[in-house]
Amino acid sequence: MFNKFLSRMVLVGLSGTVLLLAACADETEESKQEISPKEDAVETVSAEEKDPEVIGAHKNLNDAAVPLEMERKGSDVYIKMTSQITDIEIEKGYNYKAWTFNGEAPGPLVVVNEGDTIHFTLENLDPAIPHSMDFHAVHTAPDKGFADVMPNEEGTFTYQASKPGVFMYHCGTDPVLSHIANGMHGVIIVQPNDGYPTDDEVDREYAIIQNEWYRYNDLDDMTNGVPSQVVFSTKALDEGQPNTNGTVTAVKNEPLLAKVGDKVRLFVNNVGPNEVSSFHVVGTIFDDVYIDGNPANHMEGMQTVMLPASGGAVVEFTVKEEGVYPFVTHQFNHATKGAVGYIKVTADGKDDGSEVGGQ
Ligand SMILES: [Cu+2]
């Protein structure tokens, strides 16, 4: 249903197949910012796309990434994030004018401890559209705790991280599918107070996220189509680790590293928005898996872990020989669209400079 906000926006689509401009506001909300109609509301964002729907106020907007702000005072954690429009080069030569948290898609990795109180502020730098934050790691009344933050405004929300796990976060503003598929998703890890039973065995840890991309800002394609790209990203858990966006080459050009004999732990999450991930590492077996990252959900000896849209896991495996170990979603139509990454295993755990090959 087109609401007041949407009706004031101009659809200048050249194609009847691309209809979306974001319908983000509730009809009853008076404070939603309007977008001035513009004849030039469509621009070309890539050679491949003929008629993408860039919202007028987003045209020529490409905000630089803003670092995540996080400060801890005891068990109170003060987190500030932005919602902003930033170009993400999903594949070579194709810039997607993403709706993002902090200029990253997926957004920055957030790590807190079980029992922490999160004081979360969202600064909405988007001049046109309200955005919000839905942390799957908390209990709150969504209409209050995940409420929309208007353009050029800030909203602050407080909640407890009472359960450990590897949780998705995303913008929950209507239409949610547009906001997630345009890039507003990420992961919050809530570390268990008592750790995982296998903590002492683990040598290396990385965070991996799977997401899909669709035709630019095309709600019809997001709703009824198939992904154009299915991708992995890695987010730095520690300084010095790679921190990437979700692109078709993200964890290929800069593979993760491990040493022969290491037990590797991956914090994985599939932020979707629509597809399931069948997460698998080629050439090994998951010795230990904690579904959704909760230590109570301990499984052993798994070949593939199914991650529903928004689902997470901690997976642990041992790399016994030198070589390149791809990780994939074993739904190979998606792997073919980009969802492959590499772990390079060397004698000393350092990059030997060898090509990892593959796509
Ligand atoms: Cu949003």
C-alpha cells in the first residue's frame, strides 16, 4: 500500500519492472521527512543496470564509512551507530548505492558480553528515509525499542543482552525487506559468561557473514526474484584481521589464515534476507557446533550447518594439512553467485603469498 510518504516521492522508472522507492513511513506519522520530487531521480549506478531506482535525495550521496563507537563502563555498554548511504562495490565495476549501518554492508560487528546493558544510539544520516535497529539479541517491545529514527535525527534505546549467541541485527523500518536487502544488516555476538566448553582448544577465531544482493532497490525482485549475488564477508574480531563488505571477492582476495593443526572457530551468521545457508567448509568436519552460538546447543561431527535467514552458529574444526580450504554455502547455485571464501593453511600460519585460485 502506498502511503503518504511514498505518494510524495516521484517514480521516474524507465522500466515497469522496477517499482520500488522505499515506503518507509507509517501513514499516521507526521514527522516523516518528505523527499522533494526531482526529475532526475534515477541515475545509473552501474554498467549492468539500466534503470535502477535511486531515491532522489540519495543521488550523488556517498557518505564515508563512520567507525563504530563503543564505550564500556562496567556492564553498561554505550554503542553509537549511523544509518547512511554509501556505495559498496559488490563486484568489480558494480557500485551498489547501499543503505548501510556505518557505511559497511554488512554493518560493523558488535561484540558484547552476556548480561551487558546496551545503551544504543542510532544517528540517522540519511536525509530522506527513517531507519531503525532490530537487535535479535535482546528482549524489547519492538514498537518502542526498535522504533524508527527520522532523517537527520538520533534515537537512543536501552536493552539487556541476556542470552549468549551469534545474532543478526537489521533495520526494521517498513518495508523491512527493502532495508535489509539494500544493505542494513549485521551481526552482534553476545559472549557467554562461562565461555564455550571448547574454548581451551581453539587457536583462531574469525567472523563470517553471508548475505544476498538483488537488483538495485527493486522490491519486486527482492520479493519475487532470485539473488543476483550471494556473498560472504568477514568482520574483524581482533585488530589486524580483515574487515570486509559482502562482495563476491571479499574473502577470496584476502583469505583467512590458519596454521597446520589449528582448531579454527568461526562465528557465522546468515543475514539473508531471504535465503537459507548450508554452511560447509571443504576438506574438514565440524568437530563442535553451537547452534545460534549458544553453548547449550552443542552438536558434534557435523558436515554442514544450516543457517536459516538470521540464524547463526559457532563452528569449530581442525585443519590437518597445508592447503586452501574453501568455505561455501552448499547450495551451489548460491556458491556460483559468489558465496565462496578461502582459508589458507600454512606451516607457520602466515600468508606465503601463493595464489588461492578459484573464482
Ligand atoms: Cu533502514
